[in-house]
Amino acid sequence: MCFLDDVAKVLIPEDVLRARVRDLAGQINQTYTQEDFPLLVCILKGAFVFLADLIRHLNFRHEVDFMVISSYGSGTVSSGVVRILLDLERSIEGRHVLIVEDIIDTGRTMSYIIRNLQTRHPASLRVCTLLSKPSRREIEIPLDFVGFEIPDEFVVGYGLDFAEAYRNLPFIGVLKPEVIGMAP
């Protein structure tokens, strides 16, 4: 069976994603200058596809670093326990930092990341997320750049996964309930 058969619907088509990523890069280009030399912090694993496409449209010098944060495990709902599995390789003290995330729902994970990075004294700290689920927000956090606000559905594709699968879908899709073990 083809894994595309697991998708109940396409929420955001590939062409719409690509256009919005270009638009976000345009907004980010208006925010930073060559002199800012920001550090883009990609939250792995989900944001790597988004980051790769985003940086192709940035017109200023920047660096990239990565963090691995765990709050989901292999489930579809955050466990509420946030852990740093891989930390930054360099100091961010005095640096302009842009966090690049795939999706923000409850806000707990991003709140933790922001609090953690603020203790490291960056010159500025901003957040860019491809997807936001405001209906699930438990902790309000400042989002500087948002690609799309989406409904409360479990989504995959464009780097987002379910049990480490479906990251390669070129769109944002919703899996069939039976695929993720939910009642239809």
C-alpha cells in the first residue's frame, strides 16, 4: 500500500507552502541586516525541511545551529515534559537569534526554549514557525513570523512526522484516523 493512501486530506498544498516560505523570508529579510549576522536555530527534527527552503531566500549573512527538543516521543500529544537532547554548539551571547520551528501548538515547548535561550543573553530573540495552532495554546508566546494558522488536527509532511514517517511529503496533510490509531 502506498503511504499516500494514509493521508485523509491535504491541508496545505506544496505550491502554497513554497510561496508562503518565500513571503516569510521576505519579512525576515526586512528584519535583519548584513551587520546583524543572525544565528538561525533550527529545532530538529521537524523544522529541517522548512529551514532548508527558508534560507535559500534569505539575502543576508547568517549562521545555522540546531537543537533537538523532545516533548512528544512517538505520540500525537505532547507529554508535557520538555527535554533538550542536543544543545547549540556555540554561544549566543550578544547574538541576534531566530528560532526556526515547524509547529507551535500548546506553546509549552517553545516557552521552554525561549526561557532557556534568554538565560544565554542573546542581543535579540525571535521566533519563526511554519505552523501555529492557536486553538491549542496554553502558554501565550510571541511569534514574530508565522507561516500558517491551522486547525487542531495532527499534521504531517514537509518535515513533520508521525512516528518518524511522512516527513518527505511535499505538502502538509492530515492522516486518516485509523493510521494514527484514533477512532474514526
